[in-house]
Amino acid sequence: MNVLGIETSCDETSVAVVKNGLRVLSNTVCSSLNFHSKYGGVIPEIASRMQLETITQVAQDALKVARVSLKDIRLISVTSGPGLLGSLLVGISFAKSLSLSYDIPLIGINHVHSHLYANFLNALSPRLPFVALVVSGGHTSLFYVKDFHEIETLGETQDDACGEAFDKVGKLLGMGYPGGPLIEKMATLGDTGKFKFQCSGTNRPLDFSFSGIKTAVLYKVQGKKLKLKEKRDIAASFQEVVIDTLIRKAMLACKIKKTKNLVIGGGVVTNNRLRVKFLEEATGIKCFFPPRILCLDNAAMVAGFGYQLFKKGQRSGLDLTAE
């Protein structure tokens, strides 16, 4: 069963074809990142305009690479939220027009949940149930996944998402946008114990808070002309504490839910230090990471996740809208 996935939740325009929820036949991604970098963050109007201009060509390319036509598609799976409203509506409107024109079933899916499904594509699949951690620019959440249609939220960020905090700290250090990859690169030459940063506490043990550590970095750099060595040490100390917090809370969730399987997804999971530390410190827990190319927003995970929900009997109508 060929599923057409459509992902336009933020600054990427992506269309993919996935067979039977597992085999990626194509995964075409067009990013407008270069248009946002000079502003230090994503500008919603720019993102949605670029998606409106490119989505038809991206879809045509995805079908061509997969060597299928729309007549071979049996389901259209599209991100319906969360995300930027204008961007979501571009993808949803395009999906509904294809669904209506070719009489193809339609399903809207949760963008955050689809990130965890990236681990099931072209790889050995984790066994259900499991604890899942999604760490991205807009979301930091812990889930307990009994089945693909039974996902319980265990904890989530109360302020900044993890990736957002990386971007803001990168900006404070004068690195530009996006800050995550730049901080990771600079941190490799820094002292992880030089500065004693901490993430703020939360009322619920499995929630996250990253605004406090971002503010601590602000106070450390404010009004100072930092040397390169100081920037490296700040980047390394910040990154280490954030990763340690993710590990501690993920391990606690596994303990509470009595599971040995931890599935991790989201854009921040491209960070090599995060992967290494999880594997080092997750004693007795089997950690699953998606290929780096599937960590960032993409339509393959949307198609695969939609296939699983479709098998469970879920459908969407032409009244589907952005959430």
C-alpha cells in the first residue's frame, strides 16, 4: 500500500511516498531555512509563501523518484498540527485537493507523534510498548506509546523547547541561526564543567523547562566581550546540562512505565553528543535513534505514521483543518 505523506508544519516543504508504512520510496524536502537565517528565526509569512510556491513541484518530484503516479496512491497522510497556521493550511489544502480529485482516503496526523515513527522506517522496529522522547525546535515531550493510536503524554516543556533554547543561546553567543549545529560544533572544543548551569525545576517530574538556563547564559554574556575560549566553554557547559536533563527525565519515565525500550526523535537528535551520552548512561535501556536524515521534519515519517493509524480505522474528512 503506497502512502503519500505531506509535511508543511514549519519551514520545510516535504512530500514522500512510503510503502506499507516501512519502506521509503521517496522523501523530497525543500527548505526555506536560508531565507530565515538573517532574521534569527523562522518568519511564518516567508515559510508559508515558499511552501505555496514549491509544494506542487516537490510532490511531482516525490512521485517521480518513487516511480509511481497518483493512481498508485491509496492514502494521503498530512500533518494537521501542531505547527505554523499558514504553513499547515498549505499542506492540508493541497492534500484535500488531491483527495477529492483522485478519490483517495485522507488522514491528518500529529506532527510531534510522527517524529517518533521515524525510527520505524527502513530499520529494525522497536517493540511496543515503549517510552518516546521527542526533542525538536518547537517541542520537547515524553510519551508512553502503547500502540500507535494509544499515545499518552507523560511530560512536556513548560516554556522554551530544547531546540529553541539551543537557537537562543547560539544567538547570545553571536553564532547565528540555527544555533543547534553551531553550538554542538563549538562545544567539542570547550570544557563541559567550566560553568555550573542548571535547568529549572518543574512541578511535575517529567516536564521540562529550558528558559532558566537560557537566562543564565544571558547573564553570563551580557555586557561582556567574550573570548573564543569562553564561548566554547559556555557552549559545552550549556549543552552538557541540557542533555543530562533529557537523559535523567527519560530514564525516570522508563522506570515509571517499567519499560526497557526508549525511542528518541526530533531535530535535536542529530546532535552526536546527545546520542553518545544516551548510549553511555541509559543502563539497561535500549535506545532507538532514527537516521539523521529522518530526524528533521520530513514527509516520510508522516506517511508511515498515517499508514499505521489508517490500519487502526482512523480517517479524516474534507473538513480537516489545522490544529
